[in-house]
Amino acid sequence: MNIEDTTRREQFSQIKTEICGSDQYLVVGIDVAKDKHHAFMGTATGKSLLRKLVFENNLDGFGKLLAHSQAVKVRNALSKVVFGLEPTGNYHKPLAAYLIRCGCHVVLVTGKAVKNNREQLDGRWDKNDDKDAANVADLVSRGRCLYYDLPSSDLGQLRQVLSLRRRLKKEEHRLRMNIRNNLLAQYFPELDAYYSGCEAETLAIVSRCLDPTQIAGMEFDAFFTQVATKRRGIGQKLRLQKIHRSAIESVGCPMGPVVQVEAQLLVNKLGLVRRQLKEAQEWMEDIACEFADYSYLLTIPGFGPYVAATVLAAIGNPWRFDTAGQVLKLAGYDLSASRSGKNSDRAAAVISKKGNSQLRYALYQAARVASSRSRDFINYFTGLLRGRERERGIKTKMRVKLAAKMLKIAWTLMKKKQVFNPDYLNKA
């Protein structure tokens, strides 16, 4: 358990409890930018002490902020300082890390809260850097802030490699769709029907001989030798024969040499991205194996390396959550409903989807696998469906409920340092 993280959590809880209306706190609201940050300093009772401080995003600028905040605190006989930041891209991270290393209290204010509170300051929608800094300070002074989670070095590396993997997956999907919806749809639409079943051969055709007229002018044996990189038996040969025949009657647009160059570049880039994706997967597993909790998470049915690493990176220190409900909020699996007016008693509660979308997606995929392959989870999932089988969309709803259950189980295993036990499914 990280002692420093635990201490910061206790300090944050104390700040949330006593800052509202306190005459002991100096509240520093910071509007974060790329090159220069704007700061506002005031008390928790609403008194403005320093309306504008502009400092650069470097070591001298950070020192200037600390010097001014210390001077304002001493001049006004205040005993504590709280820095509030709005997460603007990644620009806030160096500043927050520096302040935390210096022993300062740092809290986070969400962009949505800043937007909703902006009009209440002066009754206008006007927006500028100075007012945004005052806006942040106003929210902090009323306790409307969040704990700033600064991960350890290993946990930060795990989150970074997961982010890299996610970006590579998006790039892989973009290239695949570009090949199918741009190249094949225009020049060889008949080939798209075989893409999912024999992707390797299809990509070889796209890279080497996308033009249907070129394929039609070749003997089948020459075509087969050119595109069949691996011999997979009679099934492969029959598919390529169908493709060869469809090229003769293709309705594709005429294509020139530039299109073939583009096709080859896209296929090569797709291969490169997939190799990088494989390397990122290996890095992810190597980093995750350094955490003892990773081995416990892998014992949960449906939890593979990616799901276990995603849950581990999201939860981090399990002791920073006091209840299972807080963990569910992290993933956006907490229930919420719009209850107002005559129909308030009949409003159906749905998941909020306000949390970590990647964690929520990974858990749902784990629930799909576990509910179809693990005997214990199949029995549990069947019990959830019993009596409601004919309801529309009930399987999806129950898988979401199962995913939330799996998240609570994962959190419990991380706290207790235990492997998965099927008895957890039967606990209330």
C-alpha cells in the first residue's frame, strides 16, 4: 500500500470537510494552458487576494507561483494553501506533479463543473483565462473538487502502454476501413465479401494485383502462386478460384498505377501497425507482471491479459476506495435515473456511463466470455435471466450487471490478495 498516496487521500478528505466557509485556506485556482498559466488567489469565504498571476510553463514559472502563493498566505495570516487545476489535455500534469513533489495540496476540478459554474459568477457566458481561474477557485472553495490521482512510476507506465495500445487499435481499424471502404469499394467490390474469411489472401491481392483486369488476364496458377503466401488446403484454393472468376466480371472502376501504389502503402502500413500492436501487448504484459495484484485478477474467468491490465491500471491502489459503490462510479456502472414529475415513480434506472469508458468496455467483454465459457458464471448468468427471458434486451442488461459484479470481485481480490473463489458470486 502506498503510504504517500494514503496520506494525500486523508488530507483531501480533510480539505473537502472543512474548506467551505473556512478562514484558514488560501485557494489558488489555475487556468491551465500550453505555454502560460493564469492563477487567481482568494479565500474560501470569497475574498479576492490576487486577481491575476500569469506564469510560464517551466521551472521558473512554477517557482514564481509558489513564491506568490506563500507571500499572499503570510500577508493575510492564512495557514493552508490548496491549488485547484482543471485538466486541460496533458498540460496540467507537469504542474501538478511539481506541486505534489513540493508537498502542496492539489485538487482537480472537472471541465463540466467549470462550464456549469461559469454563468453563476457574473450572470454572463463570457469566457477568458482570468475568469476561468477565478471559476476554478470558486468551485474549490465550495468543496466541489476531486482527488488528484498521481500514479506511481510503474502504474503510470502501465497506463501509458494501455493508451498506446488503444491508439494503435484505432489506427489499425482506420487502415482496415480505408482499404475496404475506399479501395475495394471502388475498384474491386466483389473482393470485399471475402475480406473477413481470408484476410491474409485479400490483403495480398490488394497489395500486389488489385486491378481486376490484371487478375482476369492471368492464369489461375500464376494468380494462386502470387497471392497465396501460406498454403491452407483445398478451402483456400476454392476461395481463390471464386475470386479469380469474379475478377473477370467485376464492375470496379478503371484504376491506374497510382492506386496500386496507394494500396501497397496502406497494406504495408497496416502490417507495421500490427507489429507495433504486438510489441505494445508484450510491453503491457511485462509491466503488469510486476504487480502482485495482476496474478490475482487473471484467476477471474473472462479476465485475459488486456482486461486484467486495464482493471489494474484503473483501480491502482484498491485502498483509495472506501466502498464498492465508489469503484462502480469509476467505471460508470453506477445507476442513475431522471425522476421528476408524474412519472418519477416509474423511471427506470440505467448506468450513468460517466466513468472510464475503456474499463467499462473491457469488463463487458469479460462478462460475455465468462457467461458463455465458465460453468460458475453460466449458472449465475442463467439465474439473472430466469423469469425475464422474454424481456427485450435483457441479455445485454444482465451482462452489464455481471460486468459490474466482476469489477467488485476484482477490487475485493486486490484488497484481500486472494485468487478467485466462485463463492464470491453468491455473496450479496
